[in-house]
Amino acid sequence: MKNIENTNIYEADASCFIVRKSDGFVMGESIDLGSADSIDNYEDKEYTQEEYDAFNEKYRIKKINKQIV
């Protein structure tokens, strides 16, 4: 996971989602932390093509031809 310099925004590593450690909730491929939150509460989790497609369908996110390799 990497931090976007001078922001509270973090991006997951390639082919990973950011997942909340406390309950396994998938946040997505990036997160903008609030002032009372910490990146220590999250971790990267590698996803399969099926998990990626299911996440995007659940939240009605349209992606153009992204294939997991």
C-alpha cells in the first residue's frame, strides 16, 4: 500500500484491495482516511478476477477491460 504524498489517501498494491483488519470489510482499491483513523487499521489483500468483478458489480463501479494477471 502506498500513501499519496501530502494527503490522507492510500492506494492498494497492484491486484489488491484495502481491507479493514477488524472485520475484513473491503474498502476498495484506495482509501481516504479521516482524522481519527489510522492506516494501521487496514491491510492489502490480493484479489482474484472473480472477487474484483463481484466488488465492482456490488457497488456498480464501471471499469473498462481490467484483467487481473
